Amino acid sequence: MANGPQADWRSRAQAFRADDPDPDTQRELDALLAAGDEAELRDRFARRLTFGTAGLRGLLGAGDNRMNMRVVAQTTAGLCAHLATLAPDARERGLCVGFDGRHKSRQFALEVAAIANGAGFVVHAFEELAPTPLLAFSVLDRAAMGGVMVTASHNPAAYNGYKVYMADGAQLLEPHDLAIARAIDAAGPALGLPRLARQAAERAGLWRSLKGVDASYLASLRAALQPMAAAGELRVAYTALHGVGTKLAHAALELTGVGAVVSVPEQAEPDPAFPTVAFPNPEEPRAMVRLLELAQREQADFAIANDPDADRLALAVRAGDGMQVLTGNEVGVLLADYLLEHAPRDGKNLVVSTIVSTPMLGSIAASHDSRWETTLTGFKWIVQRGLALRASAGLRFVLGFEEALGYCIGGLVHDKDGIAAAAHVVRMAAWHKSRGATLSQALELLYRQHGLFGSRQRAITLAGNTGLSRIAASMQQLRAQPPRQIAGRALISYTDLQTGKCVRDGHETPSELPHSDVLSFEFEGGQRITIRPSGTEPMVRVMVEAPTEAAAEAAVSELVTAVERDRPGAVRP
């Protein structure tokens, strides 16, 4: 056997194998060890999955850098150990546990429940597949200490994840993530963790079903919908993209009085292989093809897509003889205008978006005498900002949204919710129709009132540990040498949220936003570019706001090309 790094990877793999509770990954690791694949072993054991966007997400498989039963067990032990320190009745309040239709989701959820029960926690459990918004709702509905949703959202079939909610029903934030990470390290071997199977937990009074929580969710959604403008003449095409949204989405749309809902039949039921979409993200044009074809055949007024765990919503509206796919920003401003129009006119309304979402929201909020706040990318930041201002200033959290198809409406769920958003979109369309306008015409009117805001975004994926290194190098180079111009427009200012500094005309001022690995550049003519590495994948996102769509496309293409070539300095003159 070779000495040095390969021996180290083998020893780590052997230690993992000896503490692995899952026979499937035991066999997988046996095969890897027999093959002696150093590169693969390094990728699986060079690092451990860490908390990113509210939890863990990664490729399924054996190894510390994969999603598997051992990682789930130790993470749950760490989570429970931390939650137990936050309140004397933490164990009695318990943990809500849900799972989607992905590979291993049900098994992982059962392991979460067994470890939590073994730690003395009550577990409020979904017995069948559930959308992520329903798990988030259940944390509030049961006044639980927290929640775990086993899902990888819109990632490809090879992924799964572990999403954590705290007692406020919102996603995990600092300092809880750091405290949980320390508790995971202290959890000890996975095979030595106390476990209780369901029957034993039931006898001990520690296992409770979440059956019926969907009815509570729908009752709360019904109360939140605007009562006017029934949607009886509207036709909706829908897809769950092989995810778990169909049943709850159809029930939610029925609340609106919509005339007809037709689903893409081959995408209606959960299928962990996602056979008709390589990347089940409704932001991807190819993921929408079958939905748009169905909408055309059925002459639907609009088409709605949820991602596989139903926390995101994509929308296409009829425009002439075809369907127009709206961006997340366009859906967001339409919802903001509609919801603020129907909210009390008392100056207490609040809308929250991110630093990469359209600034058009600010103009719309001002026209409704409402407050607009921006924060970091991600719904954990959006919701926490909304909840904080509700508590400190008595504001009414009307809407939070980000350009990546996420919408949080009111206080029903403290996270993005593609199910509730679908119902509100239908009522919004019915209201505009009662005033003689389609959603496409309503959007055009908003542009006439508030100005045209073009936006483009691009995701750059550089796979593996070398990809992470290249992304880090590109970000460092951009920090050291900010681009002086992009697409012919000169740099005015830039903000580095990692250091917390803003630079304009050579003068530095502190940023009010939390520290994060984000760079934002402002150029002449209202052009803004934001660059953010993913918290869970070897990916960097480039987002551009510009006065026109053409200007935005030119800017994002130039910078994406430079980053892909690992030469971001090339955009300098």
C-alpha cells in the first residue's frame, strides 16, 4: 500500500466503513477501496459536508463529503444537542421531520427520527412525502423546537440534503450553524448513538404523526387569500417536475376557484430519477418545455411550475398566441404591487428582497407608501430581516422575494413557499382580469410607471475540489483587481461583503449588511453586477441589473467568460 496522502484517504475510508450504519454505502466503499481510486477517495474524504444554505446538501454516496446515513446520524445528534441548550422544554417541544421523493429521503428521515427519539426528543413526523413549505409550516403549527427536511430542492437526481429550521420556523442562521457544527464534531461514532425505532418511541410517547397538518395549512392559506375576484374562467397548466407538489398545489389552487388545472402527466408523480429533466430547476428553460407545450395545447391562461420540493415557483403567462416565461424579478414585482394594493394603507407595510434582486421593488414600495429593505441572498436572510422589523418596528411583513423564484407571502410560512405563491398568483391574475388586463399587460404597465429594469444571471459550475479552488482564486483576483469597466461602462463603486467595505471614489465606508462571500460592482448608467459563490455546490453565480435586457446580457456574458477562463482580470482595459 502506498504511503502519504493515498494511505491517509484509505485510513479515513476504513474508519468511515467501520462506523457506517448503511449496508449500501458499506458495499460502495468496499468497491472503492478495492479499486484503489485515490482521486475518488480524496474527493470523498478531503473535506466534510458543512452547513451552507440552512443545512447540508451534496452528492449521495459513501464518505464524509457525501450525503449518507452516517452523516445524517451525526448531524442529527449535533442538532439535538444544540437545541437542548436553547430551552428547558426543548425535548418536549420536539423536532418536526419531513422528506421528499428523492433517493434515500425516506431512509434518512427515519434515521433523523430514530436519533432524535434516542436523544429524548419528541418527533413530529410526516408519514408520507411532503413539500418543504409544509414542513416549515408544521414547525410553527406544532410550536416545535425545530425542524429537519430531507431534500435537495432543485438539484439533480444524484443529490440529497438536510435542511434545518429553528423554532421561529425560519432557516438556520449564525451562530446556530457554528454551534451545531461543533456539536456534530463532538457527537462521537454514529453506531454508538442512541436510537429508538418508531414502535419503541410511540410507547415512550416520543413519536407523533403530522397527519392533518396539510388541512391546517390550507385553512390558513384560505384565510390569507384576497377574497375578491374569483378565478372561475382561468385555466392553469401545472407541473411538479417529478416532485412532491402535485397534491398540495392542486388543493391550494382549488381554494382560488380557478376554472381548471391540468398537470403534465409524466411529471405529476414523485420520481427520484427525474426522467424527463436532467436538472429539475424551473429556472432552466429546458425544465419548462413540457409545461409550456401543455399550456399551448390546453390554451391555458398561464403555466405554473414548482421545483421538486415545491418551495419555488416559476410562472409563464399568455401573451398573444404564445406563452411568456416571466423572470423571478417580474413575478416578484407583480406580487408586490398586487399585495400592497390590497394591504392596509397605514405606512406599516414591508417588502424585503436581496442585493441581487431588482431595485424596481423599491419604486413600487414607495408608490404604496411602504418600506423596502434589502439583505443578503437567501431566504434565511430575507425572512430574518422581515421578522426582525416586525418585532422591532411593528411592520407588517407583506412579501419577501428573491430573483431565484422564491416568494414568502405574509406569515403563513417563514420561508419561500411555491404552493402559497401559486394560489396568490391565480388570485392576482383574476383581479387583473376583472380590471380588463392580463398579467403580461399588468407587467407592461408597471414598467411604464416605474421604468424598465433588465436583469440576467448565469451560474458557472466548476466541479470537484479543484473547482472550489478555481472559484476561490477568481473571487480573490476580483477582490485584488476590481474590473474598471464592463461592456463599455466604467466602474463607479464596489462592495466586498467579506470585508464589509464599500469603496466609492477611493473612499471606504462600512457596509450595513452581514459579512458574506459576495462582491457587488456598480457601473455607469445604473448597471450593477453581483458575484456570489454557492454555499452548497462548486458554483458561482453572476447576476446583472442594467437599464435594458441587452445591456444586462452583454455584461454578464463578458464577466462569465472571464471567470470560466480563470482570468477575471481580463475584463480590465
